Amino acid sequence: MPAKRYVPWVATAFVLCYMLRSPATAGRTVETAAGGLASAAGALATFVDELAS
């Protein structure tokens, strides 16, 4: 299906437009996402630690 080829390009264009129009908001979004990933990694480490002991 040809539309599948265009989806990544459209998504990339949307992200670039978002970043260029509002860099501060984009930065906060990335910071929030990174904090969530760090929290998830910490919870996973705690879970594995508890399994090992």
C-alpha cells in the first residue's frame, strides 16, 4: 500500500513543525518523556532486584 510509505515522512514533518513553532514546549515534552522513562527503568530495576533476593 503506497500510503505506508508516506506515514513516516508525515510524522517527521509534524514533529519538525511542532519543534520549530514551539521549542520550549517541545523541550518540556521531551523532558517529561525522559523522566517517565527514567521512572519506569527505576521501577523495573527495583522489581528485578526483589526477584533476585
